[in-house]
Amino acid sequence: MPAVRKRCCPGLILVALAFAALGGCATYSEKVKTVEGHLRAQDPEKALQALDKIHYPDKDQVLYQMDKATLLRMAGDYRASNTALEQAKVLIEELTAPSVTEQAARFTVNDASTSYIGTPLEQLMVHVYAALNYLELGDIGAARVEALQMDQVIRRLNEYRKGSRPLDVAFARYLSGIVFEHLLEWSDAMIACRKAYNAYTEFGPVLGVELPASLKHALLRLAEQQGLDAELAQYRKSFGITQWQSLASRSAQAEIIFFLHNGLAPIKRQRSIIAPVPSSGQLIRISVPEYEGRGGKARIARLQAGDELIDTVRVENIDAVARLTLEEQMPAIMARTAARNAIKYTVAHQAGRQDDLAGLLVNLFNVATEIADTRSWLTLPGEIQMARLLLPPGRYDLRVDVLGSGGVMASRTWPGIELGAGDKRYLSYHWIPSGMVTTRH
């Protein structure tokens, strides 16, 4: 007697379809809404508490440490921030070589099933923020170690990315140059600033970042100090600058180097399409990530100390880099999605040949688990701006006004900053607008 396939009722099918339509909604970007809400309320301590309530799985511990580090930094705890960044570094190194099991899950379940190690820019920004933390702590030696590690990370990532667009490293290189110049390591400072110049020249037009005037002047004074006459003449002609301060004259002054961490990086959302296969009635789901802007960047920040005024300029466009990176990754994402759907379809079809209910449940599971990977370092700013303010030695109250198109949006004062000849003081301000403003691109 031939085997009889079990049939399921139409009502069960409708319920299953409803669940399938709702399946996979709990993407990472939706789990952090509370964290973002506290950020926009300018309350990093509560944002940290909300972060700890998410209960990150082992595969997302890098992500947890990165977001934790930024929130601790915003709260002013630079040492604890660097502890979290060190944890992220260790985990990234351990997880860089993916396991066979994780790769299998990536091709049979979804992209979010693998351990998160960050995009190339995020991996580099771990070291950038560690260096900035050390600079604000006054530990220039530790910042130098981060600068050396940045160079190693850049080499490793560009080797891994052979055949792809080179990694945007302009700001990391410039920050390294600032660290080496602070330490009077002129040759290393020249090399780093030269690489920053090349990177800004290559990526600036694409990312909307102009070559900072402060970097131009750094190249001029370093080339002069190193006796690189031909290079100095080239920079003078290219920049149209005929006068600049030498290193000797700057040594009698003090400097405030200020960083505005402006807005929030874009957030990944899931875009899904669920459709039936006409020949079998099975459902397939295509889910891909897309970036949604979180709006509300300031135009500039204006610094005032005594009678001196200076405006910040953009030195890193994280928003633009994130979008270009996802655009670059999309062909591979789509290829994996197509391969997974083919595998899932085959498995559900085979199950359905034996039992209709089993086939339906397998199809339901396949659709529900086909979610996009929306993980990213969500507490990064949308961009970083910088200003370098030269001052005579003395005591200053530094005022920073964050300016938008309608005028001053926020202000902060650092009172009683004591500066001696040759001193450098590093300061940061994380500005995040209130309100859940999002913009689609």
C-alpha cells in the first residue's frame, strides 16, 4: 500500500504565513532603540545601563565592547573606555579567521549567524579612539603605541582587501602624525602626514572631506625641518601658501587640539521581500541591509580662547565610508542570499515530499531565519571634525559653540586651562541631537 502524505488544513497555512511575514524582525538595530534614546537625551550612563540589558551573545561581544567603549568615553571614563577597546582588539584578533562551522551557518542560516568583527573602518577606529583616549589622559607614550598599531592594522586590512577599493585611512594617518610631532619624532611625523595627504587627496572628493589646512601647514613645517627642499617647494606650489610657522616658532606657543564627534553614524535597517514560488507554493524571503541616516549633524564647532577664534573642519566622514563599504559588500551579500534560498528551498521541498506539515514548518523556519545582518558600531559619530588652536602660554577658559544653520545649538566651556610653552591639550566633545531624526538615502 503506497504511503499517504499528510495534509495540513488551510487555516494552519494562513497562520504559518502570518508568522513568516513577521519572522526575523528582531534585528540588532531594533534592539538598541533604548540605548539611542538615552544618547539623544545626553545621558551616556543610562545608555550604558540599557546596553548591558541587551544580553549580547558570544558572537556579538566585539560589538558590545565597541559600543561600551564609546559610551564610557562620552561619560568621561577614558581608562575604562580603553579597557573595553582592548577587549575588542583581542576578540577581533581571535575571530578574524572564521571557523568552518560559522561559514556553514552563514551560507545556510543567515549572515548574522557569524561572529561580528567589525568593518575595516570600525577595526581601525578601535585604535583611533584608543589613541584619542590616551591623548585626553595625557599619556602620549600610549598614544604612540596606538599609532604604531594603526599602521599594522592598515597594512593587514589592505592586504586582505587586495582587489577592492583601498581602506580610507586619512584621519588615522593624520592623527598618527600629530602624535609623532608631539613627541618630536620628525621623520615619523613627516611620513605619517605625507600618507595622510595622499589619502585625503585620493578619498576626499568621494567622501566630501577637504584636505585640512592644518595638515597643509604641518607638511610645510615638517618638510622645512627635514630639509626636504624639493618636497617643500611642491607643497608651497600645490597649497598656494607662502608663509607658515616653523617648528622653532611654534615651540614657544601652546596648542589646543579639539575634536568634535558629530552626530551619529547611519544605522542598518532590514529590507525584506517575501514571495511565493509559483511552481510549489513555497515562500522565499530576501532580506538585505540598507543604511538609514540618523540626521542632525552640526555644521561646525567654533572655539574661543581669549581673543582667539577658530572653526572645526571635517577630517573623517564615517557616514559616507559606511555607505560605500556596504555598497561594495552588496554583490557578495546578494550572492549568499541567493545561495541560501536555493539550499533552503531544496530542504523544504524534500521535507514536503514526505509530509506536508513538515514541509510547511521547514519553509516557515527558513523564511523566519532569513534576516539581514544589521550589526554595526552604532555609537560612532557620523563624522569627526577637528580644530588646532595656537595660543600664547597662559590660563584660558575655552568656549565651544556647536553651530547649525540656525545658530548655536549647544555650548560647553572648559575653564582654567593652564598652558605653558610647547604644551598641547587634547579635548573632545560628542554632540548628538535630541529627537529620533532619520533620513533615508
